[in-house]
Amino acid sequence: MNETTVTVVGNVATTPVYRELPSGPVARFRLAVTARYFDAVKNTWNDGHTNFFTVWARRALGANVQGSLAVGEPVIVQGRLKVRDEERGGQHWTSADIDAQTIGHDLSRGTAAFRRVLKGDGSLTEAATARERPEPEPVG
């Protein structure tokens, strides 16, 4: 099947909404993507148009989004682009959704701490738990 896969870099624009559905967990949030360009005459960077995408994260990705993302954080989203046209209340609406395959923090703009979770119960793995507890400094 031919699907349009995109990679988008932007900022989380809304608090992720998490729901447990019969088909499994799902989280959604809005992603703001603003193009920037350099004005050589003024020697400044300027913001261009901002595009907004609704990002859908399903199953384990949705559960991890719930515990990992907050408004304003820079992220990279890769997934399938779906553009929808619909009529609501006599008005025509077009929306762009991304069915996410992977989501991560943009480490060129900050740091993040990764915590691995077990499938099912969401608890930390033994390796991750041990890594979060630093070894005591040797005395003497």
C-alpha cells in the first residue's frame, strides 16, 4: 500500500490526551511546526507560517507519550500523514493528522532521560532501575 510517511520537527502544542480504548491505549496531541528563515538584509532569523498537526500514538507508544511529553517540548515525529476534509455545521474543514510510528525529544534543543518500561505493567526494567541509582563514591 502506498502511504505518505513524514518526519516532522516541532513543539508539543497541547497537553497529550490519553484514553484506554477496547482496541488499546491511544494518546493524541497537537504539534506546532514553524518554518524559520534567515533574512540576510536584516541579519536576523524570522518565523514563517506555523502548521499544526494532530498526532495520534497508539498502543505502547500512546502509553509512553502520556508519561513523557508536555506542552512546549521540542519533538520529532515520524508516521503516516492523513489529510481529512469534512463538513461540520455547514463549514468545510481540512485537517492534517499523523499516525505516529515513533516520537522522540529533539536532543539538538535540550536533554532527555530515557527510561525503559516492561510490556504490560509499565514498571521499569531492572537494568533501567539500576542505572538510575548511581553507584556510591568510593571513600578514601
